[in-house]
Amino acid sequence: MHLKSTLMAAAALLAALPTQAEDGAWYLTARLGAATQASQTLSFSGGGSVADGSLRYGPGLLSGAAIGRDFGAGWRVEGEFTYQSTGMDRAPFSSPGPAGKGNHAATSLALNVLREFDLVGRPSVRTYLGLGWVRLTEVDIDFEPPGQPGQSFSTSGSGWQLLAGARYDLDKRWFVDAGVRWLHSPRLRMSGEGATAGRIDAHFRPWAVTAGLGRRF
């Protein structure tokens, strides 16, 4: 779950593409964005105790890359890797649950199906809607109690996402992309890592605003 690694990998893929466009059916897009989540109630269990806590989220980051194919007639399919991290504004639990601020983050793989629409009457601008199946390869929630060792809980899971946005062609190969997205994953059971004991049940439902740069090849 490293933003720097994601950006370096996306940049390397863009640089490795052919200098001459072929039929333009395949494309690669690198994205950055701002992410957050709506408040939710977490459930902690451990050491024979159970506690619920209300968690409020702050801003976070999204980064990722997608490789896709344009099948014509307004239909596209793409595979995507994404990292999303949302900050936690305040500690949700009193004793016996974990304490401290932190973050709630995930890495994921997705398969998206997108439908383009010509809403502005310009061939260089295409709006789109999309639906994706998402595999959360790792979801974790980290707490950083003041003056104490951090506590981390993690798991994997699945979900789905909605996407909407627009693309603008800079030339025959390059384009820019702006969009919004919402990921929904049902309640996940996250177990303590390392010396952290117990379990946390929580949703992962971030939404994000993104900007991207893409290239056809």
C-alpha cells in the first residue's frame, strides 16, 4: 500500500508504450484523486469484551492505473489497480477498544464495464457511466494511540463500484479523464495484526474525485 510505488509503476507503463499509435483500441490510464467516507459505526470484540464506536472520516488519497480496451459503439472494458486511503478524524472507541487517530485503506483490483455518451456534441469529449466488480486484496484500519504502539486490523474482501466522468482527447493518442466514483463493500471482519488482539467489523465505502492522464496504443 505505497502511493510512491503505484505512481512509479504507472509512469513506467506509460513510458513503455509504443511511440506510434496503432488502432487505438487499447489504452492505459493513470489516476490520482481525493477520497473520503461517510461516518460509520465500528464493532470491536476482543478479550471477552464487545464495544461499538462511531467513526468520522477525514480526507484521503486515491491512486491507481487501468488498462482497457475500446470495443466501439460506446463500450469499454478495463482492468484496474487502485489504492485508497481515508483519514480518521477521531478515535471511535473508549476502553476496551483501540484508540487514536489513523487511517482506513485498501488495495484493490477491479473489472469495469463502461458506457460512453455524446452529451456535448463534440467528438473529442465523451462522458461515461460505469459499473465494476472489485476484489479488495487488502483492507486495513490503523490506530495510532498517543505515546503507545500502533494497532492494526486487516482482511480481504469484495464489492462493487459505480463510476461517472468525462474524457477529453488531447490528440490521437493522449487524453485526460475526470471522474467521480463510489465503492461499496459490505461489512468486513478485520483481525488484529502482529501483537494487536481482537477483531473489528466495518464497512469500506469510500467515494472519490479523480483526475487522470491516458494514452492509447
